[in-house]
Amino acid sequence: MSFPQRRSRRLRRTPALRRLAGETSLTVDDLVAPLFVKEGIDAPEPVASMPGVVQHTQESLRKEARAIADLRIPAVILFGVPAFKDGTGSQADARDGVVQVALRSLREEVGDDLVLIADDCLDEYTDHGHCGIVDPVSHEVDNDATIERYAEIAVTQADAGADIVAPSGMMDGQVGAIRAALDAAGHTTTAILAYSAKYASALYGPFRDAAECAPSFGDRRAYQMDAANSREALDETALDIAEGADMVMVKPALAYLDVIAAVRDAFDVPVAGYHVSGEYAMVKAAAERGWLDGDAVGLEHLLAIKRAGADFVLTYLARAVAERLHA
């Protein structure tokens, strides 16, 4: 007994046909490269849990940004590792802070060829590793004191040349406080990318190695989202947009594709997915053991995030994928 070929099978016969009939595409325009810059080092330091990722010096960061711009990747997001940490994260908004120096250096190097995004949080800068100011009595993060710090940080980042600030602490009212501060300082064109649905995920371990920001006590479950909840993500996103967010993010991405899809369906703003350090590290580790084709799996991951509805993806694979797409 013979069966007629389905139309879809006829359109899968050759690579050109598959490209022609493809529903989702991944290009360099969809990529944002996360980069780490550290004070007090003379050469880039590899991150053991993230093969291929380093903590940059200011000089190596500048070279990496130029290479990324030459690949036509549109944006980078910067995370700083300061030499000095304290309870208030005082270096996070210092004019000569590690990210502020990097922003001015990169603006000089790449001009407007790259969108410069600055992560706005305190965990990399506090000696306790939490994302905000910790109350000395309750040992809980003080939401209102923290968003004041976020606002101060955002202004100094915009002063240094950030096109976009990205508050990642999941504090109530953080977007509104940052928007008001930016506008008052004359930075009305500086955009906000809100980490609107940032989950308390077990997939952040390698990032905490890279940013040297693991909490010294407790965890972040009181302010990051519960992995069991998806409807809550829509509420959080709606609040951020109402407060002035220009773009919103779901983090992690691959393990929360349903959330990306729901946010995409509900809101008409650009949606980002963060392919996080643990998702990256799992691919790298399995590839090193020869268990899978790391390049192919990485592309499949990013395509899945796009297919779910993300407009762009923050990924440690950005440079390698761009080089492959250009090949």
C-alpha cells in the first residue's frame, strides 16, 4: 500500500527548500552577548564552569566588543566584578566603577555600532551577594532602599554611555524608580530592559562563578519568581510595562519557553529570553564529553527560544553562533 507524500515532506527535501519554508529564523540581529569585566586583573581570567567565557580586563573587553561589532551582533550587556565590595554596593554607581569605565571605553571604541546595555543590580557589588540592601535586623532585602540604589546606578550608567539599563533584581517598583531618575537627570532617551520574569532558578550557578556573586547566606527566593508559577509572570510584566519598561525579559529562557510564549501573546513590546549560564554550561559539558554536537544543540536552543516568541536572545553563544552564521 502506498501513501501520497505530505506537502510538508516535499518541502523538507533539500536545505534550500527547508530554508524557504522555514517558519522561524535566527540571525545575528537576534543576539546579545553578555560580557564580564573585572577590576584588578592583568589578563583575562577563564571561568571554569563556563568554557569559552572569561572575566575581561578593560583592554580585552574593548577588543572583544570590537570583534562582536564587526560580526554585526547588535548589542552587549555588561556585568562588573569590582575589587571592593561592601554592604551597600557602593562601587555600583561610582563614576570610576568597573562598568562605568567600561561603558566609556566601549563607546569610544565602537561608537553607535553596538548597543551598550548595563546590568543594574547590586549582587556583584555587595559583600553578602544579595541583590539589594539587607536590613540588619531582619536580614531581609529592603525593597525601598534597594530601588533607590538602582535609580542611582542607572543614572551613572547612562552618564557613562549606556543605551539601555537592565534592572535585574526583581524589586517591586524598580522600573518606575529608574525611569523617574533617568528622566530627572535628562536621560529621557535611555531605555529600560526589565528582567520582568526572573525565576529563582538552579541554572545560575556558573554565572555566580563569573560574577563572583553567590549569596553568603540564604537565597533569593523571596524576591525572584517561583519556578512553579507562570501566570504570575504576566502580572509582573504588566507592572513593569506600566512603570515604563521599553523591553521585558524572561530568565531563564529554555526552561521557561511557555512563559516566553505567554508574555509574547499578552504584550506588544520587545521580549528577550536569557539563555543562561547553566543552559550554556550543560551544552558545553556534554559536548566536551562527546555526548552531543554542541554547535548544533546550541543553535537548536536559540531557535527554540525565538520560536517561542522572543525577539532577541541574551546568550554566551553569541559570538560563536555569529561566526557560524557568517561562515
